[in-house]
Amino acid sequence: MDDEVTRRLVHASTSVLPLAYVFVAELTWRHVQALLVLAMVGALGLEIVRLYVGLDWWIFDRLTREYEQENLAAYFLGGVGLTVVAFAFPPAGADPLIGSPFDPSPVAVPAMLMLTIGDPFSGLLGAGELQAVKQTWVLLAMFGLTTLIASAFVPPLPAILGGLAATVADGAKPVIRGYVVDDNLTIAPSAAVAMFVAIEYLPALGV
């Protein structure tokens, strides 16, 4: 359990980046994208060494689960999800490194926080157990928290749909040919897409 708490605290610490963008005027979205790219390059190097060369560091033993020992670790997959969202959905006035057809959109920061805050919260409630589907009360808590997070950035209906998407991604860990599709990869992109669609297309339908 101590290792599980440590994993969740490390996970939650990644909230520093999106929160810094919100509260530190000097930090631009271009900076956020550049920092994520640098972090992912470094993480990819570590994963290649860990999986194919062998990297016997105690921190990997402590912060990774058994199913991650021979697959890409959850921290790396989470970084991929954050990076995809950061580049796909730059906020207004972002001056992104690379243009996006979905620019501008307010969904990136809440989607990132749903992963960095919502997922470790849900994981602690679920006692860190690897389950096909999480318990109902844990899912409801995850939905409530992620919807609350999103409501600080987007209108109510997109917030609800984003929270629902994040909860579905968090609640189930499908296994494809023995490979666990980790929710760290899917939470942020799923939530971002749900909120983007709600903002861009539901008003045209009169919703």
C-alpha cells in the first residue's frame, strides 16, 4: 500500500504543469508543449533501456506494477496522453509549436487535470487493485471530481460529458492479447474529445 500511495503522489505531482500554465503568466502554452516533448524524449529513452537493455533501478521496481514490467510503463503512457492533448487542443492565444485543426479550444487543461488529479484519486479509492471494472462508488467519485474540475474551464454540459468520458476510461482496463490498455493513456484524450465535441457541435443541435 505504501508503494501505491507513492505512485499516486508522483502521478498527482504532474498537475504542476497544467496548473502552472493557469497561474503563472510567464509560462506559455508553447512552453508547456516544449516541456512535454522534452520529458517524453527522456522517458522514451528510459523505457527503451528498461525494456531492452535492462535498468535495475529501485525507483522502477517501486513505481511500476507487475503488468508494466515487460510493457511500456504507466508514467510513459500518461505522458503520451498529455502530449497528444497539448498538441491537439491548444487554448486561445497559445501560439503553439505546431498548428492544430482544433485550435483554439479550452479543453486541454481540464482534460490534463482529469488525468493528473482524478486518476490518482480514483486509484487510491480503489486500493490500487487491477480490476476489469472498478467498483460503482469509485466510478461515481471519479465522475464527481472530474466533472467538478472541468466545470472550472468549460460550460456545464461539456464538463459532464468530459467527466463521463474520463470515468469510462478510468473505470475499465481492457486487456488486448495480454497487453493491458492503461487508463493513463486514454483518460485525457477521451475527456478532451468529449468536451470538444460538446462545445463545438451540441449548440448547433440546439442542446
